[in-house]
Amino acid sequence: MLDNLSILVTRPVETSEILASALRLKGGLPVVTPMIEIVGIETSYVNPIDKDFDCAVFVSRNAVHFGLSLLKEREISLEQKTILAIGPRTAEALIDAGIKKPIFPDGTFNSEGLIESPDFKLIVCDKKRVLVFRAKQGREFLAKTLRQNGCRVDYCECYAREMSQKKIGTSLNEAGIEAPDVILITSGAILEALTTKISQENLLGLLDIQTLVLGDRLVGKVTEAGFTVPPLVVQQLTNDTIISCLLDWVKIRNSSLIR
């Protein structure tokens, strides 16, 4: 069990509450404080979509939600298209929406993992035309890799990530704690909003708190942001992997205290 471990859950509210419930079942004390909010972009502001694409890549469940809605509005079909998802939860959202057999990586669920998957490499070899559904000002890594290998890439930026108005200090006060035991950081956008709020609220002590991050890419970024404790790292963004990592850390921490 998590022994009343307090975790600052910084993910958007749509996913924070599901994780919080899972943490409570394991004896954790989640402090739900979303750093960012997901908002749809008014469809009239989304660039026109050329229907002549071979593959569609969805980088998140939000990309599925807003992207499919936009395609329906513009009467664009995904039939006869190759559909790729960044991970199993995104693939699940596509399946729930009626998309059959979306392709997703096995193991590492991010752009790097997708690029390393055999199915993705086949797309690169065939020099396909790819449409990427993503957030406004998302990462360029995926498109850059495709273009370097001769593919044509277009974006459909169908949602945006905005910093939430929720204050960290207010959440901690409501939870009755001065600081959490662990801070969860699962994206660069969340890290940026978190460090901004820490500075604005003069909560610099949080920079000395243990962090748990998604993927090796964020390890260096949290250090650059000023966090002093080497982060815990998970390669998959699932409730089970997050909880398993926390359980292992609690065991190590408890054993060191006994010594």
C-alpha cells in the first residue's frame, strides 16, 4: 500500500480524477491540481484539411475527441486510411469511436515509441502523406522524422492546452499538508505550467520534492527547471504503471528509514 503517500496530481481534470480514485484505493492521498486545461479550437480557425492523405496519426485521446468531431463536420472519411495512435489509451478512444484496428506502439507510448514501431517504419519506407492530429504548438519531433524520410506531413491542430487558474497552495491547504511527497509530471506543457505556478506562488520548496515523470525526455527537463531530486520515471502513462512505480519507491524509502 501507499501508506498515505501524498501525490500532487497535475494532469488535466479529465484524467486526474480517474488516477486519483486508483491512488486512493491503494492508500494514497492524491491532491488533484491540474496544471493545464484542454480546450477545443473553434473549427472555423482550424486550417482546411486536404482529403488526399494516406495516414492519420492521433497523438492523444483529446486529438481523437476533437479531431474526429472536426472530420465529421467537414465530411471527411477515414475509410481506406491507415490510422495510428500514440498509445493504447488513444487507440482505445479510436476503437470506441468506431475506428477498427488502429496501430499503436508496443512498449513506449510516445512519439519516440511510435517511430520505432515496425508499422510506422513501413509508412516511412513508402513515403506516405501523413495527417497529424495534435494540440496547438505541439512537439515537432514526429513530423520532423517523417519529413526527413521523405513523407509529406500536414497538421490538424484541433485543441489547445492552457494554464489552469487552480493554485497549488490552495490545493495543499485544502488537503491539510504543506508539501506533497511526490509531484506527478507527465508532459512538457504540465512542467512549464507547474514551474510558472511555483514561481508565482513563491513555493520554491516544491523544487526539492520527489517527482515522477513520463519518459526519459522529461528527466533532463525537470532538472533544467530547477528540481533537485532525481525523478522517478515511467515509460507508459497508465494508472497501473504510475502506482507500481510509487509502490516500489515507498518500499525503498521505508527500508532506508528503518536502517
